[in-house]
Amino acid sequence: MSEQEYCNSGDTFGVRLVNHVDDAVLPVGVHDFADAIGRCMLVDKTMFIADVLDYDASVVVCCRPEGFGKSMNLSMLRAFLERPAVGRSGQRLFADAQIWDANGGRYRDEYACYPVISLDFSGAGRRGPAVAGVVRDALSGECARLLALLEAPDLARDKVRHIERVARGVASADEVDSVLGVLIELLEIACDEQVVLLVDGYDAAWSRRASARDASDADPAELLDRALFDAIATARDSLRLTCLMGECPGPAEAALSLHCCSYCLTTPLSTWCDRWFGFSDAEAEALLNHAGREEYLDDAREWLEGYRFGRAYCSSPERVIGFLDRGCTAPVRADLYGYADCLSRVVAGWNLDRLSVLFDLLEAHGCVEVPLCLGTAEPDVSPDDSMWTALYLSGFLTTDMTEEPEHGDRLRALRLPNKELRQALRLVIVEWFECAAEDIRDVDAFRDGLCRGNEDTVRRALSRILGDAGIGETDPDKPLPYHLLLQGLCFGLPGYANPASRRKCGADRWDIQVFPTGAVFDIADTIGMLDERPLITINMMYDPGVDALGLELLAVQALLDIERDGIDEIRVPRPAIGRMRWGFGFDGQRVSVVCQRL
């Protein structure tokens, strides 16, 4: 069987791969379906079109994290539904896709039938506060593109001139705000057909990166309401379909409800359309087989899989394609720093308490139980709950508890989906603690002294880090910040896995264990790694009322409690050689340290 036959031979591992050329490549950096189908190998997601056309609501809102195929699916809708400038389409892009013959071919009746308005507001997230410019550029571009369809003699000339002024970039702000409604009206008359409106990144103006007012003091929510949602509400039956793509459902829900528009909303919790965003295990396997890389399936699962949307588990298409494009090699630190920076932007400020939840997430089967605040009005939502919701909607966390998506107050266990995100979060932790120290050499000295059993080096470095990080200033009578500092500094120990803490076990358990590992992330994790690495067990005690001698005794008692409580009475796992015990004493200002090597 030829490659072309293989790609168009129907179900392969329960999926279909489609392309129109023999030497199809991966769609690296390609988000437009009409462009990709002519030269790239694609996973067939065309039944998304059927689901959208079959739904009763005239407005469909689809929310997924970045990298899960929103732009590709939206451009696929446009390629299927859009009426060409002259006559019907002569190129059947969908002849080999599932949609073409589905339900006896009935969806062909709507192929290439409608004038389509396609707006992309996703640039608002990259342009910062300049939302008005993004909206103006998107509307201006579409007016210019669709002018060729507005040559019918019976169109109102003043309205056509309105479109022309916006297309030329000389229209007033009020004309730009109202142009979408005028464009829908004229297209319906000129083409004698309903209009399809497709909007990518409708929620970008509400994102943290674009939430500030621009130079004209325009409020992004009000701007989008005037320019977009007013037109949707006014057009009503003039629109065959409106499809909005974004990450956050709240803005669309609020605006559409305010305008009394019926709509269908699909979030990552929803079962509707859950199959059409992301790559299933079978689809990833089919791509690997096509590339002759089937032996890397387990690696792809470990690094990339684990997201759940509705009833379906999947991987990010962007990450799977990137994995294939770099020869099925795991991402290195340089690949994930951008991922980690994006994660930090979503959070807009880590602190020790928030980082402690990341510690728990990185544990085996770690999770955080919070409500997912997806509704338009959540008055009792705490800032931290909103933060975890933002991380979920941005694709950094997922949940298996997708039942009853309408219940916003239900606690859901959020978890890390895969190894790639585990490494990205680990980088966030390592970088935060390195930045908390005024001199990063103090962090390096602490880690090196901890591995080598050098008490003086560890004490001096930790004393300086305590002052730099301001540990104990907000809660001077609580031991937790000191424990979290010790645990956070143990992330990134060369040749060691992430530290494990038992602070949640109760009874003042402030012990930490760090296990040597032979599995290092990349070459940076081997710098400073010792050939003989012991199992490291740390215990601490805290008493703000002790004198200098009492402080030393705290560290000694903490060390003795490791043996008394049998904390490290386990078989030392390979590649560990021996045990090293550390006792730390804190009084709110100073630290004492004692070490024992067995």
C-alpha cells in the first residue's frame, strides 16, 4: 500500500489521517486548514463541523487551552462553509475526510454556501494593552477581504462606503465599532444567503496580559461588547452560525446572556465536542506510525498525554507535532523555559504558600482540590481559587472529575497531566528560590554543602538566604515557612529527584527526604553531581524563645528524631550509597545545623 493510500484508507487505529499530497509534512507552525491540507499530514477532525451544524443554538462557544487545535478547527469550519468570491469552490478539500460522506453526504449541502466573516482577536494577548488596535486591524482586514462580494447594485451606497472607509483605515472609532453589523447586513443581501461569523481569541481582551486600558482609555470588555456582541445580538436570523473560540468561557457567557442570545458552551469539562480538540492516544499512535517512529509511543505518552476533556483523554496537538518534529526526543530545559514563563504569567506572582501547592502537585498522584470557577459571576471566589482555575483553563492542570460541569462550587482534584508539565513546574520552583536569594551562589553553596555534608557551608548560605527571602517576617511564630524554604531549596539538587515532605502527616512532622536518581532531565542536572550520593533526610525544629545554646540543641534534637521516629529506616534505593541525616534548628532569626553521615 502506498503512503497516499495508507493516509486515505479509512480508519487507522480508530482514526483517519488526511492529506492531498504524497510528500506531506507535519503542520509545524501551521494553523490554517486550507493551507495545511495542501501540503501537510493532518488528523481528521472534520466531524467537528457536523457537530456544530447539527446543534440548535446559533452561537457556539468553544473553550480549550492554547495548543489544542482551536485555530485549526475554526479555519476548517471556514474552509468548509465559505462561499468563494466567484461561483462555488472547484477544489474539494474535504473529499477524503469523514465529513464528506457522513450521514449519507447530507453535510455537502452546506459546503461552500455562505459568506464567512473570520475575525482573529488572539493578537490582543500578545499586544498587551493595545486591544483597540487589534480589534480595528481585524475588522479592517475582513472589510478589505470581503469588499469583492459587495458589488451588487441594490446595496445602500452609504453602507458600502462605511465598509470601504474601515477597509482603508480612515474610519472613525464609532464607524469601526458598528461596522460588523453593517457588514453582516450587506453580505446577506449581496449573497442572498445567511452569514457565518467565526471569531478566534474572543477572550484575549480579558486576559491578564491585555486587561489594562489602552492609550485611549478604552475598556476592553466594553470595546468587544460594542464591536462584536452587539452585532451578534442584532443580526440574529441573518447569521447561520457564530462560532467563538477562546480559553475562558466567562466573557462570552456574560456578554451573550446580557444580550439574551441562545448559545452552546463547551469547556474542558463538557462532553459535547470532547473528541475534536486534542489528539487521542490512537491519533498520536497513527502519526507516529506514519512517521516510522512507532517505538516512541511510550515516550510520547509519558511526556505529552494526560489531559481530559469531557470523557476523552488526549495530548496537545502542538506538543505532539513538536515532539515528532524534533525527532521524538524529549524536550530540554531550553524548550520548557518558555512554558514555565507562561505559567508564571498566568499566576501573576508566586509566593511561598502557592509554591507549596506545587510541591504537593509534584508528589506521586499529587493534586489540589479547588472549585473551578467557570461561570460569569462567582462573587465568593478567592484569588487563589481563581488562580487555579486560570491554570486549568490555560492547560497547565487537568482534572478527571468532569461530571456536573454546571456546579461551580464543586471541589475538583486538579493534577499535572504529564511529565512535560512536571518539569516545567519544577523549573518554576527552582527559579523562584534562586531569585529569592540576593546572590545565586548562596543557593549553589547550600546545595553543594547539603550533598557533601558540609555543616558550615550550609549554615552560612542558609543564613544569608533567610535574610534575602524575608522568611519569618509575616508569620514569625510559625515553623511552616522555614520548612517550605528547606524543601524548595532541595529542588534542583544535582543527581536527586524532587524532595518529598511529610508536613501534612500531622504531629509536627517537619521531615524531608531527597532520593538520588539516575534519571536526569538534561545535562544541566549533572553539573556538580557526585559519584556517591547518599539518601538525604532532613528534619527541623522551631522555637522562637531559645537562646544560642538552645538553638544548637534544637538542631541536635531534630537530628536525633530522625532515628527515633525511624524516618529513614528503609532500604536505600539505588543509586544511593549510604544515608545522610540533617538537623536544622530555627528561632525566627538564626539557624543552627548539624549533619550525620552513615
